[in-house]
Amino acid sequence: MMSPLTLMKRAQVINQKDMLLGICDDVSWHTKLKDSTYIFGGGYPFDLTKGDLLTIFTQSQSFLQIIE
């Protein structure tokens, strides 16, 4: 699993490549995912179970899927 900082840096590299290559917004990952209902949650202790995550997230919002 990558750290959130590593993921952010990778996204920045992708964004820079898109800009340098002149990739238009229509095919950019920003446009493809702008209406997505998925969120990234990371940095949790490894000893948390799916049940623990369900308990945490259902307190504020319902969700459908946990992807490991």
C-alpha cells in the first residue's frame, strides 16, 4: 500500500504529463472521475478490520463497498 503522499505525487506526475502532451479535458482522468462517488481512505492502522471501518464510516455516511 502506498502512502497518501506518494499517491499525491504520482497524481501530480500524471497531471504534468497530461499537460505536456496536450491531452484535453475530455480524456483526462479528472473528467472521467469527476462524478464518481468513490473516495480514497488510507493511512488507517493495519489492525482495523472491515467491521471497524464500517462502524467508522456509517456514523457519517452510508457507503456500498470496501476495496482492499
